[in-house]
Amino acid sequence: MTDREWEYIKDMIPAAKPGGRKRLTDMRRTLNAIFYLTRTGCAWRYLPLEYPPWQTVYGYFRKWRLDKTWQHTHDRLRGDVRQQEGRERQPSAAIIDSQSVKTTDRGGAERGFDAGKKTAGRKRHILVDTLGLLLLVVVHSAGIQDRDGARKVLSPLAHCFTRLRKIWADGIYTGDLAEWVRNLRTRNRIDFEMVKRTDKLKGFKVLPRRWVVERTFAWLSFNRRMSKDYELLPATSETFIYVSMIKLMLGRLA
């Protein structure tokens, strides 16, 4: 992190627990180690010696995953970026899509085969705003159809993002998903619209709205940890997505 990035995020780091010894770990170096691992894709045990011991770094990473510090920090930064762009902190429109990625022999839950993409592994199912910033993410088996996985992603809308009125998606989200979204117990009804590719189009064509979420997947691909799903737990995979977006947004804000 640059000095300006550190100044922006340092107050969001949870304080040490009261009592006991004073915290001696350099939190800036700890965050840098996590960002380094996300960007380079190295193993925890291969962290360079300039960072704190890998056990310490992993301990903070895991602790902040369990208490949702990563998610809360991400959501706060997303609101700041939106305000910097002249938007409201909460979005009124969003786009949903998924990305199938291969897994390794690490094992773990939520693994399957995506017959459409011919990929064995997991799916990263995300909801983003019109700026491409992450709103919700769920990592699940690649064997789950998009229209079924979408319900896992969109279920939290019943108690968050109260300004949301519109969701765009591609043609694979067919069936009764649109009706299910409209019947969510939200403060306002959400309109679910599918942006379909017409038969008249030949070759590659950028479709309205749908390109935004594809760009977000491209941003994630800048981090080698995202080249595959290396994690044992889907929750860890989701956390690395939050970490990737946190670093991206820090760069914008600083």
C-alpha cells in the first residue's frame, strides 16, 4: 500500500482486544502481506521474510473472515467510491452473473461440473452495481445452474440495499427467477430484466449492461490467486474476492 492508501484504511482495522500484552504486529505489513499473496498467488508458507510470520498473517486473515471485518470494510469503501463518483452510497440498479473456475486437488465442499462451460470446480456468483463494484458474492458448486445459484446470491436483498430497484441479467436466468425476485420481502419491488442476445447479431457484440459485470471478473483476474479456486472452504474464496476489491477501491480513493 502507498502511504495515502494506508492512511485511508488504518482506522478500519479492528483494535486489539483489551487486556494482555500490547499488540506488537505491524498491521500495515500484515495487510501488505495479504495483498501480496492475493496478487501473486503464492502459498502462505512462501510469504517473503519482509512480512510478519505467515502464521500471524493467516491468523488475522482468518479472524477477519469469521467476524466479517473484510466484508464490512469492503462495504464502507464501496460507499466511499460511489460518493466520490457522485452517486448515492447505496445503488438503485445492479447486474448479476457467474464465472466458472477450476479447482485443484485441495479438496473441500461445493465442487461440481459445469456442463455448459465444461469446467469442473466452483462458480463465483456476483452482483455488482453499475460502476462494477461488488455488492454480493457467493461461491458455490459449478454443478448448480445459474438460475438456482442466483437465489443464493439474491436472498440477502430481503434485508439490505433498500434502494435497489432494477437487476439486469443474461438470458440463462430463465424460468420463474424474475417472479421470485419480485416476490422478495423487500421494501420496494425489484424489477428483474434479462438482456438477451438476438439471433440477428453475428460475431462478438458488447451487450448493454452485461459488460459491466464481465469487467469486474476481469478486474479479479488481475490477481493470480483468482486464476483458480485454490481454497478448501468456499467462504475463503469469497473473502479473497472481497480482498481483491478492497485493494482496487483503495487505489481509487487514494
